[in-house]
Amino acid sequence: MSKDPRFDAGAMHEHEEDEAKKDPRRLGRKRMFDEFECPTCSAHNPFTEFGDNDEVTCGYCGAYFIVKITDEGDLTLREG
């Protein structure tokens, strides 16, 4: 039995990744970030990749936050 050339699971996975890059909110709570703006001092903080329930610290004022990602894929920071 030969494979249907129109169906390639690897290609489907790549397609989903490409779509997620176009609209990262599609990932919802699984969305990852690599920067944040400190709610305390408004400093821009480049960071290693982080997601829901991770902990981040502002490199400027030292404030500590727990990351919350909404179901819609929006980033919120709660003081920890």
C-alpha cells in the first residue's frame, strides 16, 4: 500500500508551526515569549524563552513576577 503523496504528517506539522508564527495567539496558553516590559519601571527586558507560570525578574529594578498567559495568548505579569 503506497502513501498518499498529498498527506505528509511532517509537512502538516511544519504548516502548523508556520501558522503559529504568523499568529502566535493561536497557541493560547502554550504561547512563549522572549521579552517583557516591566509593569513597575516600564523597562524593556529581553529574556530567555518563558511561558505560563514561569518566573521572571526585571533586570533594571529587580522586581519579580510570575507569568500568566491568558487563553487568548496574552501576557500578564503578577507580582511574586
